[in-house]
Amino acid sequence: MSNGVTHRGLANGGPLRYRVVAELTKMNQMDKILIVDDNLDVCQALSLMLELNGYKSHCVQSPEMALDAIEKHEFSLVIQDMNFTRDTTSGEEGRELFHALRECRPGIPIILLTAWTELEMAVELMKAGAADYLGKPWDDAKLLTSIGNLISLHKLSRENGELKRQKAERTAVIHEANLCGLVFGSTAMERCVDLALQLAKSDVSVLITGPNGAGKDRLADILHANSPLKDKPFIKVNVGALPMELMEAELFGAEAGAFTGATKSRIGRFEAANGGTLFLDEIGNLPLSGQVKLLRVLQTGEFERLGSHQTRKCKVRVLSATNADLRQDIQTGRFREDLFYRLNVVELALPPLCERRDDVLPLVQHFTRGRALDASAKAALLAHSWPGNVRELENACKRADILARGEMLSAVDFGLMPTQTPQPAVNQSGISSNEAHHNEPFNTLLPESEPVNTAPNRSEIEAAITAHNGVIARVAKSFGLSRQALYRRMEKFGIEVKSSKAEG
Ligand SMILES: Nc1ncnc2c1ncn2[C@@H]1O[C@H](COP(=O)(O)OP(=O)(O)OP(=O)(O)O)[C@@H](O)[C@H]1O
């Protein structure tokens, strides 16, 4: 069997050319190629060429040795001859070896080295899945190109298969989990839920981050509902909702007379959550004095009720959530770094709704109980940037459900302006190119309609507080805001919080 390699290789520039190519193909360094040929010259020539081009090779001279090698080692590709016994030219041995190799390693690319007389057999094996065939004497450049392409393709298809397997596994896990009514259609949310379900099984502290109304509370529900503690207490505390003196009593309990108005002793949320899960929402709003006490109870499980010297113990899993940038708050001294690391063993980052637009229509279907949408509604819902996230969307859906005159819901029913222009391109993060430049990308809110969940100004808040007799929960509801969001606006405008009415 002639190989025609050694001389032609040198004639084409020989080792120098190989060295240049080798520099370019360093990425292939780890790929190992099995060469099966009874002709030692062929083996050596191929080996040298592969080595100079950044591949490892392993040469064997018989089909039996080839099968033994492929059982024991990991190869990226096989180059095999078609005849191994002296004076045999039928290619039968090659055919048998090909099928046996495929059985051992179904996806592995196999290049056949054939004489021109075996063309028919080569075509047959190509139909059976052989990756390529090269007539002897072969062309080095063509062979190298073929090897490079086949290995990349094989890797891609393996990665693809692995991704599909992971996705199927994720879908199955999610399908069986208690999602606490969470609705989604985006891959970003699927990943988030998948991570939440994994974290649910452990007892680590999880910090859920994301903007207002994005669904952090829901994720906390999922973390508890799918945990081994699911039948134990699940206590939620909105850390941002109360002034500090009341918050301490809320968290740790208080003895009668501990502060004005404390007529009888009460247990705190830590005690109530003992053995279960405690969810601390809006943790970024906890003042520094409270942070010290919280850190202590997280580190030691020990605390005292307000007005008592008796040290109590509790064991709770702590989940917390924030829409603030706590890392920034650490820099400015507003948040303790040690507490941050206690709370944030793992961060579950929930993207804003505008970065998971595939959630929008499933959520609308959910909130409108499956009512039909016309084209204007779909376009406007997808184009709007939802600064208030799911909460804003939920309010817009309620509005549409109540106000729509016809069966079909249109953009106007949602308080949105029908989009006139084609939708701007959406980049990889799901943010339109417009969004990259402006915070409010599309002016899709209907000017003459009552805006859905627009931020109220100082006088509007003050008027609403008076109208609702100081009951903050009702004021927040009237604006379609969470209490926390309202508190933040009140703080910004310097409007005093009347604690007694805060819980409404
Ligand atoms: N994926 C979802 N599926 C169904 N309902 C959702 C989803 N995400 C959020 N919601 C609903 O949207 C509203 C706001 O969600 P949630 O309170 O969980 O947000 P949040 O991020 O905790 O907000 P905040 O920071 O203001 O407390 C709730 O009524 C919640 O039930």
C-alpha cells in the first residue's frame, strides 16, 4: 500500500508548513486520533503530520487492536484503513471494523482511507455514517481540514446533546415541583427556578435580588415549599415596613412594657419561625443597629426579646430579598459586609421583566384568565418596558379585564398605546437597542388614559395618605405600588411614616 505522504509533505513545504499550521491549531492539542493501518509507513506519516498540527495520535495495526484501544481510551476521531491482511483488497475487513467501532462509540467521526478500487465500499459506508473517505495517496491539507471540521462538529453535537439532556432534566424537575403559582415562559426564568429548586434542598441562606415587583416574594415561596422544611413554619417579615424600634420587637419579640404601647409580651418572628424558614424582605432597609442584632442571631442562633435579659435560642433557615445594590451599600457603609456574606451564601438574581419578554404573554394569559388578545395588544405588551415589572403587568391586566368592552383585549384596554412603528431589534440580553439608550424605551403608555402604576409625586402621596386615613397599605394599593415601594418614595420626599398605621 503506497502512502505518498512523506515526500509530498516535504515538497509542499514539509515540516516548516506543518509547524506554521501547528501554531494555528494549538486549540486542538488535547484531541487524540486513533490511526488503524497495518502499514507502518502510513501510521508514521499520519502520526507525524498530526503531531505537528497539534493533535495526539495512537497507532494500531489491526482491527482487534483498534477495538481494544477504543474501549480503553477516549478518542476524538478515527482514521482507518480498509484492508489489513496481506493481499486482501475487498475492503470487507474495513467494513467490519467500521461497524464494530460505531457500535462501541456511536457518534465518533471515522475517516476511511481507501484505494480507488474500494470507492463503491466507501460510498456504502458513507451512507452508513462514515464521516469522510480519502483516497490514497491523500492530500495533507484536505485531510487536516476534514479532521478539524469533523472534530469541531462532533464536539458541537455532543455539547448540543448535553444541553438538550440538561434541559429535559430541568423541565422534568420543574414539572414535578411546587411552583407556588409562578408563571413563566422565558429561559432566564427557567434557569432561575431551576436554581431555586436546587437551593431549596439545601439549608444555605439565599439572597434573592431583583427590582420591585419582579417576583422575589414568589421565589422565596418556592424555596420554602420545595425544601425539607416545607411543613414547618414559613414566616415573612418585611424589614422595610416598620421603624427600627418596632422592627426589633417584630423580629426578636418584646416583654410587656419594653416600649410604649407594649402592653403584653409577644414572641418575635425568629421564635415563630423556629425549626422552619424566615423570609426577610427588603433586607437593605434594615438600619445598622438592627444589622448587628441580626448578625448575632444568624451566627449563634441567640437573641433576647426587647426588655429581657434572658437569652433564647432558635434554629431557622434564612431567606432574604432586596432590590438595593447591597455591594454598593457596603461601600458606603450602609450595610455590614459580614452580614451580607451571612445572608448571601448564594444569590438568586431575578432579572427585570424587560429582560425576559417571553414571560409577558404567558403572564397576561394567567392574569386575564386566558382572554384573547388582538394584535395591537400583543405588540404593545411586548414593546412596553414594564418598569414596575410583574406587579405593573398584573395591574394592567386587571384593568383590561374590567374595562374591555369587547371580547378581545386590545392595547388600549391595557392602558397602552398601540405600537405604530415596527418593534426595535432586541439584543442578546433581551433589551431593545432603544432600551440601551433610554430607561423608558417605548412610550407605550396611553397619555389620555389613567397610567398604570406610574410613580406618584409628593402631593399625590400626601393627599392619598389623608384620603386613606393614614393606612399605608391602602395608599400603596391605590397607586398600584407595593408598600415597600411606597415607603421608599415617602422616604425620598421626606414624608414621615406614622408607624401605628403602617400595617393598615
Ligand atoms: N412569575 C410570576 N407568576 C405569577 N405571578 C407573579 C409572578 N411574578 C410576580 N408575580 C406577582 O406579581 C406581584 C409582585 O410579585 P412579588 O411581590 O413576588 O415581587 P417582589 O419582587 O417581591 O416585589 P417587591 O420588591 O416590591 O416586594 C405579586 O402579586 C406576585 O404574585
